[in-house]
Amino acid sequence: PTITYTDADGQTRDVQATPGDSVMETAVRNGVPGIVAECGGSLSCATCHVFVDEEDLATLPPVSDMEDEMLYGTAVDREDTSRLSCQIRVVDGQDLHVTTPATQV
Ligand code: FES
């Protein structure tokens, strides 16, 4: 599947993702800027914050209590479409569109 990352300036990057990887791992491996992921995906940093396209958001598994708690610690304030990208798994046949915030720290 293709993950489309849009940065805060509106520039988009399409990345071919591997099912089972997270949206965070896909970004880091492909040099997509705007996702810091300080904790490496262990749900303790909130520097992998993204805004998910509303249509895509509806297809994702719900936010866990821990992710919800961490989303209060993002550098740019959370919105209804906020997720932590280390908690979003790439699924075969499911393209995703996310926007990275202006800053993660
Ligand atoms: Fe740290 Fe997602 S990478 S919470």
C-alpha cells in the first residue's frame, strides 16, 4: 500500500509501505521528515504525532487508552484526527494519508 505524507507546508511524499510495519517506521526508513519518533515506537514520546485523513481515520482500529493519554503531550495540539503514527499498522491493500505537524518537539 501507499502511504502519503503531507508536511505542514503542504508538500506530499508517497511511500510504498510494507504491511505489518507502522506508519512511523515507514516514515523513518524512507527519510520522510516531520516524524521524530524519539522512543522508537514504545508509546512514550508522542513525537510521532500525525493528523490522519478523516476517511482513512474511520478505517483504523481505535485509539488505546495509553495512546489517548500520550496524545495530550504532543508538541502541536491534538485534534480530532490526531494519532500516534507508531500505533498505526500498515495493512495490505489499505492506502493511508497523513499530515505531519509543524513541529514534534
Ligand atoms: Fe514514541 Fe510513537 S514513536 S510514541
